[in-house]
Amino acid sequence: MVSDHFTFRVLATDGLARRGEITMPRGTIRTPAFMPVGTAGTVKAMYMDQVRALGTDIILGNTYHLMLRPGAERVASLGGLHEFARWPYPILTDSGGFQVMSLAALRKIREDGVTFRSHVDGKVHHMSPERSIEIQGLLDADIQMQLDECIALPAPEREIERAMELSLRWAERCKTAFGDQPGKAMFGIVQGGDKVHLRLRSAEALAAMELKGYAVGGLAVGEPQAVMLEILEATCPALPADKPRYLMGVGTPDDILKSVARGIDMFDCVMPTRAGRHGLAFTRRGKINLKNARHADDPRPLDEESDCPAARDYSRAYLHHLVKSGEALGGMLLTWNNLAYYQSLMADIRAAIEQGRFKERVAEIQEEWARGDLPALG
């Protein structure tokens, strides 16, 4: 199902967990949704056809990386990011703000935007709210994020408040720059660090802007999970119930389950792809580190019941060999396995909400994680 307009509807609820659907010209996004991260126009170690076959409805592209290399204007001249990357389905692009804060060698934040030195070639760039939206438009992103200032925690409250207020002013400017683009959306980003009252101020101000969606940013940056969940419990009820809610940069399977339980609809994270490239597999029995020597003689697959060939058809001994040998295929297979597990988990979550047994299903999933991996044969 596709639509000429950007629409979101909640199809079922179970507690605060929501099963929904975003429809837009390039496709339907089933929520709760996990968006694989395609930083530079590629989901690392994966073919786009594989990504789609796993049940992925939307991927994420990174404004900062794509503006530096190959350049937004170049991507536009080549037909936009969908054509460039051979992904004809929805794409969300982040604003580039987080990467500026975390990667740029030198940066200066002012009211008009942020000036920074590229970590790639040292060139100086200026990113204003208007330029961020312009770049995302050149990439032809379906969902575009406002430019915000994301600061590292812990931080003094006055600094958190300053960044939050600046992000709100930038949100207004991004909304104006975005204008009216039928079939596309711009999301605002709630900031406020680990201060509940600042988060509420941010959420209420953004809700008043009547945007098409809302993200919670500035979490999963080193704070304990309990702090993240406390912020979500306070923030989600302050956001419009008829708009999608996106938790940026999160996270582990456990983070996802607990965040869905608090009303979050969309997620992205580099964890499944990065972990795969470093020898770590996510499975329904928990995490399995293929670097460990105990796998060297194990003929079993990662998960004999998985629909994913990477999980079902290759022995742990072979995967261990690939990882220890530094073979690219090891990272490819484990990334494939991990994204398959994440998308399977999201499908499981959606079905459980529809059936009214989300809480029970979460308990079953957590119990299987707790039991852990099966012991080696012999």
C-alpha cells in the first residue's frame, strides 16, 4: 500500500505499545520499525536486495557523510539517493548534527549554524538548519530530520538547556525551509539531556509546531538504560498520539523491547551491522561471539530454525574460521544474520501487539535470552 501523502495511523495498541503504519509514495513502513543504517549510501557488508528481503521497509542515510563524500549535489545529479544506491523504498536521513558533534575535528556552534572541519580532508564547512534541509532535499530523502545540537552526557544543566533551546529555534527554521512537500515529512527532535523537565519543555514546544513526526534524540550516548527509559516514560505522553515517535540511535534488542513498551515506533542503530563486522552474532538465544575458540570445532549453525541462510546453513566452526582469518565473508554473513534477527524481532513485536500479548511475548523472549546459547556438542 502506498499513498501520495505522508500518513500515519495506529492499527492496534497493547498497553503503551503501538502497532502502526506509515504510508508514503515510496512505500509502507510497518511500525514498530527498525531502520538499518546506510551511512554512506550502503548498509555495510550487505546487498540492498538482501536488506529488503529481510523485511526492511526503510533505511537510514547520513547527511554528514554523504555531503562530504560524494557530495549532495553530485548525488542529486545522479538521480538522488534512491537511484544512486538502488533502494527505491523510503529513506530517512539524519540532519548531520550528531556526526558534526562527534566526528568533526574542530567545530564552532553559533545561532546561525555550526562551522566544522571535515574529518575526511580537513576542509571547512558550514551547516545551517536551512543547509541541512537543502542537503536532505538534494538526496531526495523521504523523511528528513531537523538540525539539532546533541551534547554528550553528563553535562551541566545550563548547557543542556542552552542546546535544547537552540535546537528548538533550529526546528522552526528547518520547518520553514522544508515547506510543504507532499508525500514527505520533516521530524523534530526532542532534546533536554537527562533532565525530565527540559525534555517536557522541548516536547511541548515541538508538538505545537505540528510536525509530521517526532524523534527523541540525545540518548544512547553512554547513560544507563534506566535513565533512557525514565526519559521515554516522561516524553512519549507529551508527544502527539497520532504522529510517529522515533528513538534515534537505539539500540540493543533489549532496548527496543523496553522502548516499544513505552510507546516508541521507530529505531535505528549501527549495532547489528557493526557487531557483525567484529564477529558478534545476535540470535534468539542471545549474543554469540564467534571469536571465541570454543566455536572452532562446532559443526552447528547459529540457529537451525532461522529463515536466514547465514544463520541456518553455515557452521559455527566455519564462521569462527572466517572471523579469525579476517575474511570479508565473515563480516558479511554475520551482518546478514544480525539484520535478519533484528527484523524478525520487529515482526514478532508487531504480531504480539496485534494479538494483545505483547507483555507475555516480551517475557518469553527475555526468558530465551536468559537461558542462553545451547552447549556445544560432545
